[in-house]
Amino acid sequence: MPLSFSPATGLLASLDLLRIEVADVVAHVRLNRPAKRNAVNDTLVAQLHTFFVNLPEAVRAVVLTGEGDHFCAGLDLSELSERSVAEGMLHSRHWHAAMDAIQFGRVPVVAVLHGAVVGGGLEIASSCHIRVAEASAYYGLPEGQRGIFVGGGGSARVPRLAGVATMTDMMLTGRTLSAEEGLQRGLSQYVVPAGEGFAKGCELAERIASNAPLSNFAVMQALPRIADLSQSDGLFVESLMAAIAQGDDAAKERVRAFLDKRAGKVREPGAKG
């Protein structure tokens, strides 16, 4: 049973737009503005950033979802203020810092998507590592219809999932994609029936949390960077990461345990050999 994580003092106690629970080594984080369909304002972005750079030490995976009927309906236009070009740049970079803290943080993040996954909501989802969509999920990028442009990292992340052509179509025409269409185009890796997303997300997060931390770190940090390199440079970085990972004591112990199990041996925890 998840336990509420609400320390009497400290930074995380002030994150009122997030509902945070910790179950063993998995943190459950919900965007907590259900009356606004979890629309994103500057405070919510700042709180996401604060949470992911101040993860409790015991946490080894995160499940991120939205309270109520929607994951996130995008930017809260009621709080949108006019900005100069310089102010707009700074505002966008604040979003980038928060999304980077999710994608390139300490632990893998599983997003559970339902209802609206729109605009900034899709930008948040695309910064996560695994995306589980319930059948109710739908994806949209309405910025083009509103005379604005994505500013939270969507133009860098969404095309890597669904392709430039798909994002172009969504932004120019206002097209929305269903959960199944999103699965086919790479916006999620799983689609489950309504109401089953959180359980599936927790199952995946628990499995991920059981991996060697350095292996998870390599997948999160090295893999996307290798994909951006030339093949020869990527292969060199792969060799470095492989050597580092297999040299880790936890990796050696796991390999020994696997070989002993295959050979029918029983090894005492922590035994050498």
C-alpha cells in the first residue's frame, strides 16, 4: 500500500500541485489540478522540476500520472501572460530544465496517460521513458491553432517518438490521435483498458526498479545520446558504457547469480567467486 510522502519540513512538503506517494522503491506522482484538467502553469512546472531534482534517495523508479479524468490538458491559458521575446525565451528554458530533470534524472519514469494528453501534457509525457496509455487517452498539439509554438521541449522530443510528419500534421491541422493511433505512431508503448493504466504502470516501474541502477542509468543517459551520434562515434560510446556497466560490482553479482542458477548451484548472498 502506498504511503503518503509528506515530510513535516523540507522542499518536497511544499509541492501542493503534486500528489506524491512512495511505495517501497517506487514513487507515485500525480499532477494535482483535476478541476483544471491538470493544465500546466508555471508553478506546476517548477514543482515538477523541484521533485525530480530532489528525489528521495530510496526511490528507484517513478510513476507519473494525472489526478482525475485527464493526464494533462496542456498550458493553462487563463494564466498565460504577455511576454517580451527575452521573457519568452527564459520561460521556455524553465520548461526545458524541468523536462530534462525528468528525462535525464536519476531514475526511469513511467507515464500513465488517460484522457487529454495535449500540448504541454504531451511534452511532459514525451520526456518520460515508458508511456502506458489507457483507452481514453488522446493526443493533441493545438499550439498551431492558437498562434503559438511548443516551448516545453516538444519539437525535440515528439518527432523522435512519432516523426516530424506526424507532429507537423497535428500542429498545422489540430488533428488529435486516439490511444491506438498513438501506440501505432510511437507516442506510447502500451495501451490498456480504462482504469488499468496505473496498475500496469506500477508493475512496469517495479520491474524497472529491480534492475541494476547503473544499467538503468546507462539506458536513460547513454542510449538517447548514442542515437544522436554518428554510427562510429556511437559505437565508441557504447563500448565505454558497456565496459563501465559490466565492471560494476552489482552487475558482476547478477551475472554470477544467473550462471549459478543455470548450473543448479546455490550461492549465499554476497558470496565471492
